[in-house]
Amino acid sequence: MTAPNPTPTPAGPTPAKPRFRIPDFDSRQITVGVLAGLSYLLFVAIPTALIPNPVFGREIPPTWWSWPSLIVTTVLVAALTPGDAAVFEPRPAAIPRGTAAKSAAVGASLSGIV
């Protein structure tokens, strides 16, 4: 005797649902993304003298691909940062109170900058 034929299953795993989409972001996350992108642009463009300034200078002109590559990476930073802000959003019940909590928050912010 043979066992009954089981119901066929689809080949491969079920495709995962996208984790983040732009419409899912609230105004705070969009603001974080835009500010992160602008900060990155200034953080890179000023020392490399793509934005002329009195502190940093160039002896040779920038290459033709300097601005396009800077804009692409700026857009990527601006697009990826709100997702990080969504993942690390604190829960109201999990926020500790007191001096230790403030020190931890300052340390976490500084480590994120560095």
C-alpha cells in the first residue's frame, strides 16, 4: 500500500515582506533622514573642499565624479537613517529615569556620532 499523496507545497521560502517603506515613515523620521543627509554632505564636502571655504583648500581641481558620488552617498545616508530611527525608537515603559539614564543617553549619542 502507498501513502496518500500530500498536498504540494510551493517551491522555496515565502518572500519576506519589505521591512520599511517611505510611506511608513512619520514626519520625525523623515526629518531625521534629511538632517542626516545634509550633515553627511557638509561633513564630507567641506574638508574635501568641494564646497569652497577659507579653512580647507585644493591645489588640484576635483575630479568630474566627485559631486555625483557625494550626492549618491548622501541620498543613501538620508534614505537609510530613518529606518535606523524606527528600529531604535524607545518604548515609554523602558525609558529609565535619573542621572544614570542621562549619562547613558549622552554616551549612546556620542558613540553614534563617532
